[in-house]
Amino acid sequence: MHGVPESHTGWTFLTNHARVLAAIAEDRTTRIRDIAARCQLTERAVQKIISDLEEGGYLTHTRQGRSNEYQIEEGTLLRHPADSGPTVADLLALLARHDAEHGGAGNRQMRGASPHARATEGDR
């Protein structure tokens, strides 16, 4: 499939759901195609993950013409009982800080900004 590198074998620390959420936190108007390329997933997999996140109350979207604009529900607690306490915003802040410190993808658009700042900048 074009734009999707070879799949990774073995286990990883972050789930595909976390990767998709982080991509959306970076750009609320990102396209499914772009999320798929960034996360090394198929577009169909990204659509399923977005559906899961919406059903779980972590994400909503509104239609803006032919595009979607996503809103992350940052106060939502992480799903696994062993992760109780931290919120989605806490997780995204940790990932953004890591990206900012290591020059990763998370600092391309808003270097050093918190996920909350990225998610609400368009609302100001």
C-alpha cells in the first residue's frame, strides 16, 4: 500500500490508538490518509481506531465542508484500570514533551506547546 511502510513485528510500548490520538492532537484537521502514513497504518485501520475513540468518549468530530475537525476530550481517564488517574491530556503532554526534547514529529507544528494549546488554538 502506498505511503505505509513495512509493518513492525514484535511488541511496542504505545498502542495504535495512542498513536492516532497523538497525531490528531498535533493537528485537529488532519486527514485520515495523513494519520495512516504517520502511524504506519492503513486508512481502514485508522478509521476503525477513530470510531473506537469516539465510541469510548475520547474523541468527537464535526464536519467542516469535506473535512473533519476533531476535538479530543482531554479530561477523559485512560481506559485500563492499571492506568487509572492520568487523563488523556496527561498522556498527550508526555508525548509532546518527548517529541519537543527529541526533535520528533510532535514539535513540527507547535514546538513546545501543550496538547491542550494545540487543541484549542483554533478556538481562540
